[in-house]
Amino acid sequence: MANDVPSCNKKPVPDEAEKLYVSYETVHKLVRKLATHMASSGFDPDVIVAIGSGGFIPARIMKTYISRPIYAVGISYYGVGKQHAYHPTKIQWIDEVRESLVGRKILLIDEVDDTRATLAYCVRELLKYNPEEIAVLILHNKLKKKDDDFPPEIKRYYPAEEVDDVWIRYPWDAIDIDQHNDLERAQQAASNEVV
């Protein structure tokens, strides 16, 4: 089962931390580590499917390492009036490229595996296209009970880091990138003192 696959490493997060700040540089290094790990595992995807919006930048960086086409999907938990829904819904999908996925190896990329609901939903939808294989790649796996499970077809799960259930602040959500990077550096320094 995909849940049994070890991540590249567990990132220590200080107990008092409520947020984990991640810079673009860190994202790039995590993707490079994942590309190396994926290659050594023998998985060679034909296409990348990026879950928007958090998976877009990691997917583009991965393309630098494996030079595969990227398809983008959008999933939302919010409907009209920003009402929270209980199940994910497709807001952008790839039906027009269905033939490009049949019998292919798909690398599904998102930034975080939090509740797993979005990832599991995307996997189930992609399985309808009869791919040869789907692997899931994420920057961070939150160490907590998941709301959903992957179908048994998922044998490859690549998290770069496993982290506690904290709020992860990615650089693409930062209003002030310099402040964001300063917060990451301060957090890393504090983490190094704890370890």
C-alpha cells in the first residue's frame, strides 16, 4: 500500500511552531530530491498531472528534471458564494486529452497531503482513463489521520518530507516574499538549535 512507502525524510518542526515556512529555494531542492528518489525507484512517468494551484510550481520544477508534458487540473471544496462543500469537485479537468492518458504512466503532483481527499479524488478520476500506472508525488505529507485512502492501484507514493499537522506557508501564497524567506530562515535556525 502506498502509505507504507517511506518518505525521503522527516523534517523536525519545533513544538511551538504553528506554521512551517517554505521558500522557493526549499521547494526546488525538495523537487530535485524527489526526482532523484523517483528515478532510483524505477518509475519513469510519461506525463505529469498537476493539481492546482499548489501543485503547479512543483510540477513545473519536476519538468526541468524529467522533461515530460504537464496537464493541469483544478479541484475545489468551495462552491457559489464560497460555501464549503463536503466533497471535492472538478473546476478544471483534462477530458480533452483523455487519449494522452490511456495506457500511460501518470505522475500526479500536489504540494501537500493534508486530508488526502483531493489526492484520492484525483486518483479515482484519473483511473477512469485506464492509465498503466499512477504515482503520487508531494512536497509534504502531514502526519495525521487522513479522511480518505488511495485506491489499491496506487503503489508509488513520494513525499519529500513528513511534517506534523501544522499550517504550511508556501512561497506562492506570500504577500511579502522577503519577510516569508526571513521567517523560514528564523524557523530553520530555531529548528537547528532544538535538534
